[in-house]
Amino acid sequence: MGLTADIDDGPVAIDTSVVVYFIEEDARYLPLIRPLFQQVSEGRRELVTSALTLLEVLVIPYRAGNRSLAERYEDLLTHSRGLRLVDLTRAQLRAAAQLRAATGVKTPDALQMAAALASGCNTFVTNDRRLPSLPGLRVIQLASYL
């Protein structure tokens, strides 16, 4: 089965890497995630990512002076139907600190996972093998579908 068949109903959280693979059309992962984004464009699925993703995806284009790529990322994250960019709240910061304390995940990962949980996501799609599944949040590794 494919990635989309393995994802539960409801909103799906995506990590920064998924956004990068999609925008930059990564040959390895685009065939896996394109159906997910197709479902979003058809209104059949909602994707969620934290505002941290915007920061993370803009660094390299800004460093390289690639304003066009930076604009593509920002447009996808802020104007796409079915893709929700979640602002980080104080409660989510506290939850991320608790996740870090309990699991040892790095701060950006803890922030992404806290935003996913707060947004009612049951699934978190990433390519970070260090991330544990949590009660109420199943972590799916893209590499496992290659």
C-alpha cells in the first residue's frame, strides 16, 4: 500500500522535509508525497505544519539570495487551500518542553509534534528516523516507503 492508504482520516501533520521535497520536486520522495498533496488540492485532506516550517524553509533561499524560491515556499505555506500553518502558542511551547523532557527530541521536532497534537492530528509524516511515535500521534517515515 502507499503512503496515503496508511494515513488515518483527519488532519495530517507534515514535517519541514515534506514541504522541501514537494517544492523542490525531490526525485526520491515526490512520487510518495504527490498523492498526498493531490488529495489536499481536491479538498479531501488537510495538512498541518507549524509556523516553524516557514522559518526553516526560508533560510537556504535567503542565504542563496533566491527570492523566487523563498516566495514559492511562503506562497505554498500561507496561501494553499487545505494546508494550515499553525502559529505556536504558549501552551504548545510548554507541551514541546514536556516532549523534550520526556523523549529527548530536539526543540524543532518537539515544536512540530506539539503543534500536530494541538491541531488534532493523529499522524505526523516526516523523514526523521529519530522521532518516536507518541500516544495519539503516529510517526510515519517516508524512507520506509522507498
